[in-house]
Amino acid sequence: MMDGFWENVLRYQRYFVTVLLGVVWNVVEPLVPLFKRPASAIALVGLMVGLLAFVALTLRAMLGLPVV
């Protein structure tokens, strides 16, 4: 069953884009109300920046790239 799913994803680019946008929509939609209050918006932006920095530094360390 999953083999057929991935074949369709690779075969149909529009299907891939639709699935990807659906995943992004379902992740972002619950976070939108948090941006209405300044305190929670600042905390959420800080969390996103921190997670991005963590992933970037972890990947640099795993790949042996020099730290900026």
C-alpha cells in the first residue's frame, strides 16, 4: 500500500505539492492564534529561531563543516 503511495508522489508532481501544502497547513494552522498576543508571538518566534539554529549547528557538526 505504501509503495503505491510513493509511486504516485514521484509520478505526479501536482499530487506531491498538494500533499506537501496540506502537511504545512496542518502544522501552521494551530500556531496562528498564538501570534495574536505579543508575548506568545515573541516566544514562538524565539522557539522557531532556536530550533532552526539547533538543527543547523547539529547538521554542521555531523557533516564536519566549520562552525561560522
